[in-house]
Amino acid sequence: MVQAGDHVAHEAVARPDPDRIRSVAQLNMLHSLATKLNALGDVHGIGSAITAELRTIIDYHSCRVYLLQPDGRTLLPASFRGEIFSDYENDTVESLTTEIGEGITGWVAEHRTSLLTPDARDVPFAVQIPGTDDILESMLAVPMLTGDQLVGVIVLSMLGYAKFDDEDQRLLEVLASHAAVAIDNANLLQLEREAAETSASLLNLSQALTRRRTVDEILGEALEAVPRLVACSSVAAYLRDEETGEFRIARLLQPDASARPRPVREIPAVPGDLAGAFLGEHEGPFVIPADAVRGVPRRLWFFEEARDVLVAPLRWSPGGSGLLAMMAPALGRPFPETALRLARGIADVTSLALGNARRLSELERFHELVESLDAVFWEADPRTLRLSFVSSGAERLLGRPVTGGGGGSRTWGEHVVDEDRGAALERLRHAVDAGEDRQLEYRVALPTGNVVWIRDLIHVVGRGQLIRGLMVDITGRKRAEEALRRSERKFSEAFRREREAAQRLRTLDDMKNTFLEAVSHDLRTPLTSILGSALTLEQTGHDLSRSDAADLVDRIAANARKLERLLGDLLDLDRLQRGIVTPQRRSTEIAELVRRSVADVDIPDGRSIDVEVEPATVAVDAAKVERIIENLVSNALRHTPSAAKVWVRAAARDGGLELVVEDDGPGIPDELREAIFEPFRQAPGSSTAAHSPGVGIGLSLVRRFAELHGGRAWVEERPGGGASFH
């Protein structure tokens, strides 16, 4: 028996003319079958319908429907039918599978034209199917085409000589064109179904991960989801140690018991250099072939047998990284392209969840820090002055809670002593009417009978929709000032020393107040937005439309990034002061790095940045250099008028990198050119109408990051006026 996939060199027969179909009955049956094919949504169902019902139009002993596979070469029999008690009844998928250019089927697929042969044995390049007899058979093969695109081939065989004629060929060609469209539509429908199922699965995973609060819980949830989306025998989660750079295994899941996993406690960490050799410059998932896996020390394996491993990198801010490693389900079975796309989706939602968990954890720690400060945060209605929020520090600072008993709120001012209350209320009202911030100083009588001095930093939100304040105990400063006045009357030299001490205290107090005010504003504003959006999502649930929910999620993400930046700056400053940060130098293309960093800056409308960068590759810690550029550009925008110009220049110098950010603004006074690089120090009048005052650590981080690279940071007067930061 000649294989349906054997070459047959035969003249191509002309395309069909529907008007020449043998009979009206055949035409009606053909239309009926075409309608049925278009109604089917599965390629195998279409193939089965062709092989089953084509017999009512054309008599045959064997019918095979081949489909072209995604590799563009293989022709796989989606359906085949052989007559019982004939030489065709024992056909198998393996024996029938062929390729383009191979045999009758391959020739038809390659030339996209039909072939009709009365005796397949006469074909000089025919190939015998192993294990079958050399028999006389007629064969008819027709391509299934949509335009110029090959979908597959339909092949008919029948024992005997010249069992098919031109009318059969024309009839089968008409059917093949209908079948090609139906199969093409079914493939598109299947892709849509798979995409919808994938999207739904990733959405479910994302929703599940949002309910997890710890890294261990998130990784556990992600690993449970992996086998449902990607066929694998085992999956492990690794986390990178920020101190050593090693990748330590955190979780291991073994859905296939035959792979015999090792206990997690027995699997050592993967050295950073070895992990880096595999990760390289990969941004997304990639496959490590089994041969490469065998080159890894066996003690590092989390499985007993070397197979292909699909690696999906995890990256989250600030500075977190890890990976998911999935072992192939069987030796020699590769991961399909769809597995890499699914792995990317899993890694993306897992990274996002890990970043959110880390930010929430740091936010909780920051909240604990704020609550531990000797300060009170509060909010009140600007018309009634009724307090809507007071932090727990009120009882510690004032000796009693500011809110009333029974859940009722008190109004601002009731805590002020009678002698100071009128003036304090009047200044507060003026602040609300003018929409401007104020600093109030007044006394508060404690339940113990003692009196303390309070400085209240008043901030009017928007156009008087809300007022916020920060109460700080300044009793020590007031006492120091009083003691200073007494000392001044007695001893002039002592007065001088006391005045200097008081000035230092005042400077420190101003720095503290500036820091607390900025942190209160920069933290409370995005935190309020996050809380409002989160409560909306929590209360409305699934009632929100997808676009509204996406908008709320975008707001949460944007404000979370603001919090992340503030917390990141504070944490980086702390790490730098403790000397636990080391630069991660890598060869970096400077032009791309500078332009990307400038693009990430929140540039107000109407402002522009001129970037001049010489092409160069320098070994630097790209993340730290990005922070340097962002802080310098943000500083220039914050401290210059809206019409001022800003330039960013970068060039390789003496084996290193020189960065310059210049503006033609008011410049920096000589006496402040060193002070502005100190933590929490700012130039007078630093805020503009378009920018709220910062915490005052941006330039300090610039200098520390430069020194971390063995360099330095300084500011000069720009020729023509303005500041030139180097």
C-alpha cells in the first residue's frame, strides 16, 4: 500500500467549475456538508464530518484529512477513515504523519494544487508504508486553501485502477475550499477560547494574590496556580538575597510524584554568579535545555532527573528579585511557546503582588514609626472645626485623647488654654479663608496641671475642603528661650553661648518640623487616595465595570509608587548611613540610561528638558545613576521658575562618567552650596506653586550615590546665571 504522504509527480488539474458538478443531488449534499462544517467549532470535528459524510458524495476506501501544524512543515492527520476488512483499517497517526514536500500529500501541500493518479504504484518516487503490501490503489489529493494560505490536504484512496475521475476531483476541490474556511475559523475560535481561558486564569490568580499579605503566602498561591496553567512536573520559587546575591529556594511544589523531589531544606542556595550566567540579560521567561541543566552541580538540583527547565524571572520594587523554575513534564518534552507566554503572565502578577506586599509591610513599619513620634496628626472640617481624625499620639502628647467619649468628636481648639484659644482660632480661620498654611503656637494644660507649648503646623487642603495639622511639643524650646532671656540679662558671654545653642536647637527643630510636615503631607495625600480607592473596590465588589475598577487600580498603583519613592529615599538614606549598600556595577549604555531616567521624571506641563549625551558604555550601578538623574532633574524643576530652562548632559571621562544638570534659575548662594547636600536641608523659598516641598534628602542621596561609585557631587554657578550640579 502506497502511503498517502508519498510524492506523486503528476500534472496539476485545473481548478473546479461548480457548474460541472455531476448532479444536483451531489450539489445539494455538498452544500449541506459545507453548512455543517461552518457550524462546527473544532478542527477534529470538522475532519470527522468530512471523512464520515464525504462517503455519501464520493465512494472511497480511505479518507484522510491532514492539517498543517504551527511549525509550517508537519502535516498531521486530524481525522482518517479506513474501510473495515480492507488494507486501510489499521492506519495510525504515526504512520500517516508526513511533511511538506514528502509524498502525494506533501507534494500537493508544497505546490498547492490537486493531484489525481489512477495507480499510485506508477509514481516513480512513491514510498511504501512499512508493514503494508504493494497494492493497486487510485488516489486523489486536494489542498485546502484560504487565499494563498495552506490549511491542509484531503486525500482519498480506493482499491483498484482509476476509481476517481475529474468530476470527483472538482467536487472534492469545492468541498476543500469550504473545509479550509471552516477549519481556519475553528482555529481562530480555539485561539480566542485559549486566550480567554488564560486571561481568566491569570485574573483569578491576580485576585487570589491580592488577598495574600506575606511573601510566603504569595509564593504558595503562585506555585499552586502554575501546574494548572503550564504543564510541568515540579515548580520552585527562588528569592535573591540582597546581601549575598545568592538565590535561595523558598517554596517547592511537586504535582508529579514520579519526579522524586528533594526536601527544600537540603537544597543549597544558587550562587549569584551562576544564576547571573543563566539569567543574563533575559527580561522575560526562557528555557534552560536539559543538556545545560546537566552542567549545573547536581547538589543544586531540586529534582532527580535532568529535564528542560522554564525560568520566569521575578522583579519587584524596591530592589526585590527572584525567579520561578518549572521542570518539563517529561524527558525530551520541550515547553511550547504558549508556556512561555503563560509563565510571563504568572511572573508579572506574582511580581506585582510581591511588590505590593513589601510596600504594605514598609508602610506598616512607617506607620508604627509615625505613631511612635512625639507628634499628633489630625484632620478637621474647615467650617465646623470638628475633628474627623486624630492619631493615637494625642493621649501621649496631651495627656488625654482629643476625640470625645462615646465615639463623639471634639472640635479643634478645645484643648488650647483659655488665654491662647481666641488668638489661635482667629489665625486658623485666616488660614482657611486665605487657603494658606500657617504655624500656630499655643499652650495646652495637661491633666496633671502642667502646661506644655505646642506648635501646630496647619495645612489647608485644596480650596478649603479640609484642614490638616501636625502638633509638636516645643516646650523644651520655649523653656530654652526663656532661660536664654534670663541669662542675657545676667551674663553677656553666657548669653552668647546660650543663643548659639538655642540657634542650633531651633535649626534642628526647624529641620524636624520641615521633615515631619513634608512626610505628613507626602504620606497622607497618596495614602488617603489609596484608602479611598481601596474602600470603593471593597464596598462595590463586582458591581464596578472593568474600566472603573481599572481606573481605581491605576490610582492605587500611582499613589503607591509615590509612597514607595518616599519610603525608598528614607530607607536608602538609612542604609547608606549604615554603610550596608554596595554598588552593583554593570556595563551600561549611558545614552539610553539618561534618556530613560529623564523620561521617568514627572515633568510639569510647559516644562522641557534638553538632553545632550555622548554615546558611551560605562560600568555603573544603573539603578543608583537613575536615582541621581531623577533627583537632580526634580530638584531643578522644583527650585526654578516655570520659564527656566533645564539641561542634562552626560559623557565618559577618565574611565568614569560625568553627569551635569544645569538650569538658568536663581542659582544657589555660596554659603548653601555644601549645606544643601546635607539630609533634610533645603534652600530658602525652595517650593514653587507647582511643587510641594520635598523631604530634603534628594541631594543628600545624590552625593551618597556618587561617593558609592568612588566619585563626588558638587554645585557651581552656571555661566550666564543659574545652578550647575556635577
